[in-house]
Amino acid sequence: MDLKFLLSQKGLTQIELAKKIGANHVAVSMQMCKHRMLPKKYRQKFCDVLGISLNELEKAMKEEGVL
């Protein structure tokens, strides 16, 4: 799953996404680069903004070896 593509389709920057979901921009950046998952309390909002399900995100992150 190309999270950066999804973000660009929404016309948002990582900083704007972080503000929308109430998370730190560094945490969003780590998620976008697939280095680390966002804390659980932000994941659903992150998915809602990008238009994906939480299951899709978790599956993609498992495939990348992040979870």
C-alpha cells in the first residue's frame, strides 16, 4: 500500500495529516515511511483521513514487517 500516494490524493502534507488526527508529525512520518506504526489511539483517524480500513493498514504493515 502506497501511503504517500494516498496522502497526495487527499492533497495533504504529513504535517497537515498529523494536525487532523491530533498526532505528532514525527509519528506520522514514521508511519508513512513504514518504520513504525502510529500509536493505537491515532490509527483509526489516520485510516479515515486516507480512506482505508484499519485492517488494510495493519495487513500492509505486517507485509512490510513493521507489525
